[in-house]
Amino acid sequence: MNAKSTDNHLVWMAIRLLLRGGFPRLSGGTIGEKAVWFRDAIVLGKRCLPTYSTTFFFAYSNDLDPNVVLDALLPYRYPVNSIYTFFANVRFDMQTPENIQYHTKYDDMHLSVLERLPNRTLGFPSASSSSDILHVLEDFLSRPIAPVCGSRFLIFMKRLVNNNYVDQLVEDLQRMHVSMDVIISNTPSGGLDYQTIYELVSKTNGLCVFESDDYFPSTSFLMDQLREPYTVYSVNVPVSGTGSISLPQFISPRTGSYCSFRLAMTVQDHGPLDSYRTAKLSWQGENKESGKLDDSSSSLYNSNGTLLTTSDLFFSLSPYNMTLDYDYSNNQTQILQIRIFTYVLEKFCIVKLINIIFQTN
């Protein structure tokens, strides 16, 4: 079989797999620049392929006020994307670690969390103790009770970690194409290091935001991987001081008449807000369509958190030039996470999407 025939064979293999319900997960950058893992998975015979059978995993610190967790569950109840056929939950930062609970229905996970709300009498007695969230992640990956490939995590952290060695964990999460959304309290109850989790999330195409505890529910609702699980744009941008930077283009993978996207951006890689003044993400299409995301257009009002986000954006198929303008009060480098999500992909987009991926080297 010559090289051209091999390429065509791989394309059709990918199309058949995608028609069964998959979508390429990104490793950073735009589809045209970075979404090569799906090709590699086929060529190298890796077992982790896109699938509509995956898991939503909710993990929350026992150090939080129980009302924070309770309030966060209410807006999340519906709708749930059909990609999720398994659900899991666990309460961590416990003196006696608890087992991860697995379910086949969201309602069962909801009830399980209600039975396991935070109880500080069961938690760590010392502020010097590290959060055990890294052990929880390792435990989930090592026990394939529910699908691990392509799973999505929502994590509420009140306590920081002390361990900064996560190279193997990053490798495992990337290999299984797991995406993490993490909210870290601006007033941690213990631990030392906030940067480890932020870097871990950056390397798995997720969002890591710092927020006051009372805004956990509204922030988690606007992050909303439960409804919009597909990451179609993922860029990590180092910035400092004042400036403007051109980002990789965004090309919409959708062509339907109702093509809704959600855009999210972090404005600091730590919390609470200190050096941040302003940031504006703007886009301009070939057909002169344009828009922006900044403080005035963010869906999070009156929050002292590090997330800007908006939903119900509409993009045509033309490429969009993306530009970030920013202003910080010092020259300390910040790594900003910029993501675009959507909730479904039309199958008649698949051939175009595959062509984009297979032209990438």
C-alpha cells in the first residue's frame, strides 16, 4: 500500500470512528495546528479513542462549606450531554479517604453527593496538611470501573497541594485525553502550592480559576462541561505588563443554523486578583463578523474571580483572527488559559474536520 493509499485508509478509519460519536480532543492551539492526537491514536494503535461513552467526575474538598457544594449541584441538574453514560463523585481532603462512587445516572450521583456533603469534623486537623486531590486523580485513572478515556472532571478545591511533582500524572491524563475544570478558593484552608494544579490543568486543555467560595456555584455553572463537553480551541498564553498579541486562528467545526459556542478565559494564574487591570479577547472573521470578551461582556458579574466567560456565541465557517489585549500592573508573567467549547457537532462537518487534522504535521 503506497503512502497516498495509507493516508486515505486512515482518513476513512477516522471518519467511521467519528460517525460512531467521537470528536478529536485538542492538545493545545487550534484544530489546524494542534489536533493531531486522533491521527496518532490510529497510527500507533493507542486504545484511547473518541467515544460517546465517557464519564463526568465531580470531586470536592471536605473543607468547603456544605452549602457551596449543595448550591453548585442545583443549576447543574439539567441538561446533561448524552456523551456521559457514567458519573462519579468523591469527597476528598478527609482524614480517612473515601472511595469514588460510580453511577450510570446523573440523578444517582446527585443523591450520592447529598449523602456526602462536607463535614469538617472528618477533615484534616492541620493547615499544613496537603490536599490529597492528586491521589484522588491517580485513583480514578487506575480503576477503570467507568470509562476513563475522554472523561471530564469538575473539581472544587479549598486546600492547596504541597507536592509539585506531577509529570507522570500529566502524562497519564494526556494519554487518556482527560479534561479538568478546577475552582480553587481565594482563601485556602491549608497547603502551600497553587501553581501545580494550574499547570496540570493547562496541560490537559481545562480551566483553572480562583474564586471566592460564595461564587463557586455560579462559576461552575458557567464553566458547564456537563452540557458543553467539546473543546474546539485551546491556547495557553504567557503575558506580562501591557501589550497585544495575535493568537492562533479559530476555525469553527460546525455549520448548522444554530451553532452555539461558549468562550472562557482566565485573567490570572493565581488568586485573588492583584496585578490584573484589563484583558480583552477579540475576534474578526473574513466576513467582517467580530466580537469580544472582556469585563463588560463576561457573564460573571461582581465576581472577584479570575474567569471571564460568555455563552451563546455564533461563528461561521470562515477563519477568525484572534487577538488578546492586556494590561497588568507589573511585569510578572501570567499564563492565561483561553478555551472555546460547544455541545454537539454535526456529522456533515466530519469530513472537513478530518481533512484539517490529517493535513497537520
